[in-house]
Amino acid sequence: MTNATSAPPPAAARPGRAPASRALFDRASAVLPGGVNSPVRAFRAVGGDPLFIARAEGARLFDADGAEYIDYVGSWGPAILGHAHPAVVAAVQEAAARGLSFGAPTELEVRFAETLRALYPSIDMLRCVSSGTEATMSAIRAARGFTGRDVLVKFEGCYHGHADPLLVKAGSGLATFGAPDSAGVPEGAARNTLSLPYNDAAALEAAFAARGGDIAAVILEPVVGNMGCVPPEPGFLALVIDLCRKHGALSIFDEVMTGCRLARGGAQERFGLRPDLTTLGKIVGGGMPLAAYGGRADVMRVVSPLGPVYQAGTLSGNPVAVTAGLATLERLTPDLYERLERLGAALERGLRAAAEAASVTACVQRVGSMITLFFTRGPVRSWAEASTSDTKRFSAFHAGMLARGVYWPPSQYEAAFLSGAHTEQDIERTVAACREALAA
């Protein structure tokens, strides 16, 4: 797939110079909370108003005012092939012509499940759902149903969707239960969730020493993307799996973001590990509302109709969404990942050099095609370290990048993504924009 244009993108709309987006935001604010359908889209973390996107192609976004941007959000991860890949679009069009939804089994669902099982040796059986939140919520319920235990361990800075037990902030000690971190979440929903520092092996060992017989599961992003790109310390992921097995708990890798992003088989392929349960989304749905959870056959057999753990969904395994997923998965070749690694390394070098040239305190962290420029000294290994970032400087950087035609994630704490549609010229222009934005 080629980009929409090989010419340098025109100057993007600066704040106050995007009248169509401004008018749309005013209309949206009257009918949608904050004018958006997901909070990070509101640009609250970087100031100003969000841009409304009219269309996308390859590595480009085009907003409602006609401005063009090199895109590093990629629909927050799914667009690994680039936007509107012709083969994916054609497959979706053909599937839609056969019917949008049946509420009955299809051969497409079987092919999709077989494809994911081949990519993820840790998955014996899986269930399709419609969102990453639904996948993680269901995986946790299955883990509790299988083990007969209630306690869930999660890590600060890892995001697993907006289910009540997951919107929890840390307690006052390393192994104390958390408290609700959102209005509308009852105390009881947080009572059985332990929130620990990511990459802190001692805290995890202390939690198991204190409550190992009560822990149903440990869930984590194997490479965190929701506090910026934060890789695991050597041995940390293996420790999670080992402690779970030792104490009869289940390990859950939330690969909604990293699945098929860091390798065809996700982070577990990249690090050579097999968790008990896995959640997948984003890329596996090809940009459509599709996700899945799966793992060991004995665990998945507790899910209805085989077992007592109830979970259902009218649009689960939707034929159009599954078609988009299959068309994407078929195109995840070794050449694609080699290209993403090469482009990612070039962008990492360029961002680091730009920060050094501007004498800006910053660090760049990357795993494969996930990357973050943190405005703190680094390295960033946990939420406590990520939260030392200079968010005011990031906001100025973000505005400067937008003004130069680069659409970077509108939060210091979200990873940026590359796609197979990005080119070496895109990377060069992005680095040049970064150099100018930091100098300004």
C-alpha cells in the first residue's frame, strides 16, 4: 500500500485555525460527554480542542478542515498495515454484502479461532467478544470461576479496560487492597483487587506470600502501552507465570495492545513465554470492534455453555469484523515486522538526537513498533517514574508536532505506533518536526 502522497504534508491547522473541527466539537459537546466517545480523544491532557478526522489512508490522517498529518496513533494500535488497506477494505465490503450480522455461528468464526490458536500456542480455546474491556473482564471472570478464588492482582499504570474491579488505585502498602479510582465504582468492587508497582518483583512476591492462597489471577500488559511504552524488566514476566503456577493462580497477559504488534504471536512470542490466559484486540480485529480471550482448554471449559461461568454477546464473532481480522492477520509477514523494527529504530534514534540537540530532559523508550518520548530523565520502569514526566512540556511538544503535520498521541502516557505504511521519508519528516518543536 502506498501513502496518500509522497510530498511533504501541508502545515496542519493550529489552535483556532480549524473551524470545521471547532464547529463539530461544539455540536458534539451538546450530545456527548466532553464531546467525545472515549476520554483521551478530548485532548484534555494537551490542551486545545480535538481534531475531527474525515478520512485516513496509509500513514495519513485528513481532518475535517482538510489538513493532512503523518499519523502515529493508528486508531490506538489496530492500523498496523496502515489505514484503509485495499485488501482489508475489499474483504469487508464483500462480507457486508452477505449480511451484517446473523446471531448464529459462521464458518468465519471457526477460521478466525483456528488462526489465532496457530499464532498463540498458549491458546487452546478462545471466545470472541466485541472489545478489549469485554475480553479482560471475561478472562478475569473465567479465572475466578476456575480457581474458586476472588483476589485479582494488577499493576499500576497497566490499563485493562473500564470494568469495575480494574478501576482501582493502589493501597497504602505493597500488598494492601486497592480503592476505587473512579466515581461510580463501589468499594466492594475494589475489595478483592491488589494493585502493585509494575516491574517490582519484591512487591509481587510479598503479595503472594501474604495472600497466595486467595489469588485467582495476575493480569498485566507484558509491555505497557498505557503509561507510555514501558518494557518489562528481565525475568519479571517469567516470575509472574512462575508464582501463579506455584500458588495455583492463573497468569493473564493482556495483549489487546501488544498482540500481533510486537510479533505475530505478540509479546509472548517475543519473550518466549506461555501465560494461562490471553486477551487480544485491536490488530486482531483489523480496526473493527472485535476482541477475544482464550487460553488453556481446562480453564476455558468453565465458560458457558460448557461450564458455570456466564458470558455472552449478541455481536460476538460478527462476520464483518471477523473478516477484517482475518484479512489483516493474513498480511502479518516477517517482512512487515522487519520493516517495523527498522523504522522504529530510526525514529528512536531521531527523537533521542532531537532531544539532545535541544538540551531537553527526555528519554525515548521503544519495543518494536511501540514508542514513547518521555519528558523525564528515565529510564521509565513504573508508573511512579512515568508520572515524573513534564506534562506541560509534552503539551507544548504535542502542539508543535500538530502544527508541523504530525499527529502524535495526545497524552504523555500513551504509546505511539508505527505501521507498515510509514516510509523512511515519513520518519525523516517526523524527526525534523520534532527537532523544530523542541527548539521552539
